Amino acid sequence: MQQLGVNPIAVTRLGKRYGPVGAVDGISFSVPAASVTGLLGGNGAGKTTTIAMLMGLITPSSGEARILGADMAHQRHQVLHRINFESPYVEMPMRLTVRQNLKVFGRLYGVADLKDRIDELAVELALQDFLDRPSGKLSAGQKTRVALAKSLINRPEVLLLDEPTASLDPDTADWVRTHLERYRRERGATILLASHNMPEVERLCDDVVMMKGGVIVDQGAPSELISRYGRETMEDVFLDVARGRRQGEAA
Amino acid sequence: MGRGPVSGVFLRLFALRRRVYDHRAAASPSLFASLFAAGTLKDDTMLSASLNRIFALVLRYWYLLKDSWPRLLDIVYWPTVELLMWGFLQAYLAEKTSVTALAGGALIGSVLLWDILLRGQIGFSVSFLEEMWSRNLGNLMMTPLRMYELLAALGVMSIIRLLIGLVPVTVMAIVFFGFNLLGMGLALAAFFANLIITSWAVGLFACGIVLRNGLGAESFVWSVSFLLLPLACVYYPVTVLPAWLQPISLALPPTHVFEGMRALILENRFDVSEMLWAGGLNLVYLTAASIAFAAFLRSARRSGALLQLGE
């Protein structure tokens, strides 16, 4: 369970340099319990590096990234069974069937009631029709649902999502968003979402962190940012930030 | 500091203590922090949780293997080709010369033991490559799986793959050439154990290279063991080598295994000291490979290579 008064995700003066090149430069933000925060920015803004440092896959050059109180560079194994992630850039083994993949990951996460959990996810995410098909032979939408099932198999308290609806058709993307909303509501999960899809951000996120060139250039609730920039949508706000226009400045 | 991942596995798996995980356990700041930091599964023991994760990975590789006839064929194909080639060569030379070594089956024994070393290493490394090929390492790294558990699973799979390849070839050696590998008795167990540990050490080092440098370094996995072929005196005694090369050869664990095998076949003598040398050297090599792998992993984390698993 989460410690009282401690945000499930807390990033403090986090930085990453590759030699002379700075990818992330001393950023700080936190994600309150049971909320969804969007991590936005153009390509090369530092979102993926930030998420990778949160996952412990990249060692920070400075600062720290904590999830559920654990420093992810040194103490990640204290909390890994309580978190999970989904990214279209990390694939499930393609030759294994969906059921085999879920069995393997369920065991890795130490899920006690694994068979029941797989059955439950199969119903929730409508996987029944292809549960025994190789993951590599599924459509993009089906693969996304399987990846989502993997990311929920251990009923995570913290979910890191890197563009969870990238390359999905609008119907499937909407379906995924609806499921994420429901999971967050029912489980009280804390979600950090990196996305380029602004309608998705407006719909799902309570708060938004906007990055550019490795630093945070703005943050706040979507409605607050839209109002502050004098725009009508997050898409316009995103363009303003990406193109270096100041708040309220006309395009 | 002196423990390697694999020896760490055994320490953990066979520990008598079954203590409950401590959520507040602090991570070790040492080189092996990522490999040995304490675990966290509540209401579960370290041992059973660890075994469960190792089993999960073995299951993953087994699913992959059992449903793929090209993979199974590949495991059996090369040992069969090697056995037939060297076996018929030995039969031919034995007819034409009076050298007792040829009549004694030393050549076929060398082929079979060499296959334990080579296939053991490739079996270890290929399971790791499967994760890289399927871009699944990121998924695995985000589970509670410890690196030593991954390596233990690779070790188990190397033995499974080795047995799949070696059993048919061993039977063929009896049928075609009258050479019974199992006739070596308990000595075979000593040879096998030493060769498989060497194969893990080499495989572990090769995996570290690929982890750090990406799949562009994949060819290293397939070729690294062949460096041992001339140096470890697989088909000839150490005395054949130039004097300056002999100390280098004797510093390799397999050299002592092959010397021991020749002593057994040609002189009907089991040389315990050779096995002790091989065992001691293996300990050194496995520890060195563990340190190297841990360093490669840290380097990959620093450089972001874990996110860029392509070429």
C-alpha cells in the first residue's frame, strides 16, 4: 500500500546526459495518488528517457526518480511487482500464444490466482477469440489489447504508459481509453501517460507536464493550460509550446 | 563482492533459510547491486518466488522450442554432422595407421565433449538472444525478475537444449562407431560439469557483449567458443603446442578436461588433479564473467542501450 503523504511517482531534479549531449535536464514533478498525468512533448523532448529512468532501464546522471517511495535506480526491486507498463515499442514474444505470454508474465509477477486472472482479463479485454493464437499473428488492435492485459496482469498500483494508442484506429483507441479510465477508477491506480494524442490527453489526464529540449516548459491541468494559452484545445497549446510561442501569443 | 550471479543463484536456491521478504530492504551499493539486491514479494518466500520466476522463464523458452521444428532441428543437426564427419575420419585413419589413439575412440570422445562445451554455450546465449530478437528484454526488466534468475533460467535451458542435441548423437556414436560415451562412467559427470560451467562463463560474457553493443555483436555469440578449439587442445595433447603457448592453454579449464579424457581413454586412468584444476579455473572464469556481465549491464543502463536493442 502507498505511504500516506507520499506521491506514488516523484521525480526530483532528474537529469540524463549522454556525454556532452543533455537528454533530460534537472526536471521535477510528481503524480498524486489515483490521478493521471500526461507527459507531453515533441520528438526528442526527453519523454521516453524520463519514463525509462522511472522504469530503472536508464541510470540518471543526476537527481532521482521514485515510484512508491523506491529510488528506481537502486531500489526498483522493492516495488516492481506493484507497477507495470505498456509501450508499443516493446513487444510481446511473437511466437508464444497470448495465453502462454500471459502465463509467463503472470508467473514473473507472482500472480497467485493466475488462471482466474487470465480468464478475467480475457473477458474484460475481449481476448477470448484469440487467446490461443500466436501473439505475432494478431492485428495491431489485438496486440494492443494483449499488451494492455500484460500491463494489468498484476493489478498494478502504478501504470506507466508510453503512447498506448499509437497507430490504433479511432474505435480501438477509444476502447483502450475507456478501459484505462475504468481501471483507474476501480483500482485507484496512478498513471503516467506519454502521448502525442491531444484529445486523449484532454480526456484522460488530470494534469499535464510539457517537456521541450529535456526541460519542463509548463505544467498544469489541461483546462488550465488551454485557458492560460488562450486556446481552445490541447492540440493548439502543444503547438504553441513546440514552436516556442509564449502564453497568449497569437499564432 | 566475490559472488557471481550463478553462484549467487545456488546460494539462494539451496539456502536453508526461508525468510519473508522485507519491503524496506535497502539495496546493496556494490557492483552486484542490481543482481543481488533484496526482493519484495509479500507473503512469499524468497526461495519459492525466485524459483517461480526461473520456472516462468524456462517455460517461456520451452514454449518457444517445442513449437518450432527449425529450432529443434538446428539443435540436433550440427552435432550429428560433426559426429559423422569425425567418426568416419577416425574409422578411416584407424585402418591406415597403427596409432592407438585413433583405435581408442579419443577422437569421437573429443567430438562429443567439444559439443557439450560449444552447444552449452550457444544454448545459454541463444535463449538470451531470443529476448533481444523479440524485443522482450524491456518487458522482462520491468518485472520483479532478478538478473541472476534470468541467468539461472538460461543455464537450465542450455542443459535442456544440450540434452536434446546430445542424446541422439550419443546413441549414433554407439551404433555407428562403437563408442559409448556413457562408458566413461562417473568421470563423464566430472567432464560434463566442468565443460558446462565453462560454457556458461563464455555464454555469460558473450551475452554481456550483446547486451552492451546490441545485435550488431550477435556474431560474437556464434564464434566466441571456437577460440577455445585450438587453445584448449580438444583433439591433441597440450605437448603438441609450442612451449610458449602451453601455459595459456593450461590456464583454460577445458584443456584439463580434454587431457583428462585422453588419460581415461588411452591410459584407463582418471586424473583427479586435472578435474580439480578445471574446477578451480572454472570458478575464476565464472566469477570474472559475472563481473563482466554486471559491468556490461550497468554500462547498458548508463548508455540507454536497453532501450535500443536493435543493431
